[in-house]
Amino acid sequence: MPDKLYLREYIMPGYQGDPGETIMGSLHMPSYELEDNSMVIHDAVWGDCSIGDRQPYDSLLMELARSPLFRRLQAVEQLTLPPSFSTVPNTTLFSRWQHIWGSLAFVRKMTEGDDRFDDRQRTVLELRTLFSDVGQTAFSHLGDWIFQGIQGGENLHDQDLRALLETFGIDETLADYGLTLEETVFPETEDWVECPSPALCVDRVV
């Protein structure tokens, strides 16, 4: 049994390259080293990000990473559009898993070493971006368009999010760490982590 599990995208069957290897001439695919109590994210844009050395909240992130609710995002495409519709080359290959952990890596790098945040405050920011797309279903926004129309709200995946999280026991997991769904998933806050379009936030950077 190997001591490390390297997670690569289901959408690239047979891919055996090393982290950071160029795919199709222009795309650097992220990879993940998932061990018992830690994970290292290798991201071509944000660099390496280690999870597991900031207790007690990193252990919460590892619980989430291993949960069925989050692992399913490895098989949910980010855009679900054909390559000919991509505005950035090869971005149609990315999954929701890559999006949420890339977002977390970005928030961690933006806040670490900043005395304005303590560990709990940093974790709340990380969780807010991590949870922002956890409710996405197969076909991502394409599913929203099917049920809400092309000019619809694109928020079908958010409408039953609380029930989904409670079904998977995420509210209880957060409570074990003194956190709530209200502050980590449903805060009444609009800032650089998440805000309505067309304003720029982490969700539109990663």
C-alpha cells in the first residue's frame, strides 16, 4: 500500500505525468498528495499549499477532503462546455474539486502572515470559498441553465445547499470545531472572498 495517494483528474485517463507537467502544450494540471492527516496541493498558478500543519482547523479540512460530499467533486466538470467555447485554452478540463481547493490555496496564501487574521478567522475565509461550490451537481451551471433557463439565476445548486450539508452531517462536523453553517457557508457578508457578479472575488479568480 503506497504511503501517498496522488489524485489526478478522472477526465484525463491514462495521465501519468509528474505534478506541473504541461498537458496539450499549454495547461499545467494541478495534482494532490493526500496522506492520512495531510494534503499537499501542487498548483501551477498558486504554487504548493500544505494542509495539515495548522491545528486544529487543518484536521477539519482533511475531514472534508475525505468526505463523500467533497470527493464527488472530482467527477463534476467546472464548465461542462466543449473546448471550442473556452475563453482560456483547455480550461474545460478542470473539475469543481480543482476549483475549490485552488480557491482555498489562494485564500491561504493571501492571509498567511497577516496579523489582521487569527487561525479561526483564516479558516472561516477558507471554508467560505471551499463551500461556495460544494453543492454543484453534474453538468455544473449547464444543469442550472436546463432548469432555470439561459437567463436564469444560475443558483439552482445553492437552493437546497443547507439540506444537502445537513444530510451529509457537515453541520455536525463543523460544530465539533466550534463553527457553524451560518458563518462558514451562509454569512451575510460580501467581500473579496465572495460577492455577486460582476464584482471580482476569489470565485472568479480561480
